Amino acid sequence: MGALAACAKLRALGGTNETSVSAPRGAVVARVGEAELHEADLERLVAREPGTPASRIKDPVRRKELIDGLVRFELLARAAEQAGLMRDPDAIHAQRQIAVTKLVNQALGGVATPDAVPREDVEREYRARRSSEFTLPPAAHVRHVRVADAKRAAQIVERARALSPDDDAGFVALVAANGEDDATRAAGGDLGFVDRTSRLPPAIVEAALSLAEPGAVAGPLPIGSGYEVLRLVSRRAAAVSPQSAVEETIRQRLYRERRAQLLDELVKKLRNETKVELVSP
């Protein structure tokens, strides 16, 4: 089916018996009715099959398979043509889509693929966004207990501070026995890593980031209608992602941005050159 799909694209672009007579086509490899299939048709077919080495044309067995595929497709295409399906709206639309894709790629030139984005542009973008986008801020991994009663919260603080710094399981037990936050109680009150961008109440963020050593406790913090007790699990220092780790992400983004910009400019130019009337917007 892959070879047939490649043949379909090839024929839609004028790659079999419809190729321009001015293009060098090489020796004839087969004839189907009045149509001639040439060496150039084989080469284009191989070029359009992902993962197919060009050496396949030289291998006698594989070469025959390719030629058989071209012949098979040509027979089917002729039958479709005789059935009038070349004038089918869907077939016409598919061919127009292929033509538009080729036009766009030709017009885009240097940004037709992500690989065409210059490395120096990637490096410039990385430098510009390194601190804002490619740097993880300092963060504190904390657990919490939420209760409604202030006296009970104070008791939990005392019990939490009595735990050894490495007794994370002890605090999890406090959460299980006392926690009133159904969303986090089953996970031991785990709030994950909290940093300046976290969508938590500011008082919790500030208290979490103020904890310096694992096992340190903050609270009780009056938050809304209840009280919070926090315990530090670990801290994470700020970390910068190296360019090598984000280079492909940057390249893809620059490619999409530049392609969209050039495509918009092309469409704008074509609209200026062509009368466009919206009859029923």
C-alpha cells in the first residue's frame, strides 16, 4: 500500500506518463497501453517512500518489485480515468491539495523544513528565553495537613516538630489521622514542588519557600476557613536546561512561527492580486 500511495502522489504531480516532455526521464522501463514508464519514475517513487534506500533501484529483484508497482498503479489509474473518476470532486480536491503543498514549499524556500532554521537563530532564541522559559525556579517539596480548628492545628505542629527530620512516614500518618483535605489526604498531603509560579495561596507559597531543611515545619497558617501545617520534604535549586535539551523544541517553534508568517504574507499578496468577493459570509 505504501508503494501505491507513493505512485498516486507521483501521478497526481505528473510523475508517470503525464510528466512534462522537457524533463529528462531516462530509459523506458515499461509500457502500459500508450503510456511509458521511465527510469525517472522509479527514482521519484523511491524518493517518496520513507526509509527506502536509493540502492533498491539497482537490485534486480527489488527493481522488478518497483516496476511491478508502477505498472499495477498505472493499470488502476487508467481504469479510474476510464470510469470518469479523475473528474470526481474529491479526486480533483486531492490533486489541488498536493499542488498547493508544493506551491507553499516553493514559496517558503529557506524555511520549508525545521532543519532549515539556522543554528545561530536557535542559539539567539535560547539566550533570549533562557532565564524566563528554560530555567526551573527554586522550589520546595512539601506536605501539608489542613484542619478547621486552630487548637488542633497547633497540636499537629507540635507533633510534627517532634518527628525526626527523615521521618516522612510519621508526617504521612499525621495527615491520614487528621487531614481534612480530601484531595491530598490519600497522597499523604503531598503538594509536590512549590515555587513562585505555583497556583496556591500566597501564604502557603511563602511559608513553603521559607523552609530550609528537610523536616522543617511551618504553621499553623490561617488560610480561608481553616489552618495549614506544612512540612518540608526536600528543596530543589534553580536549574537551567542546557541548549542541547531544548534545541529541537526551539527549532520547531521558530519553524512554525516563520512558516505561518510567510504563508500569511503569501496569502495577503494573492488576495491583493485577485478579486475576492464574499457572497454569503
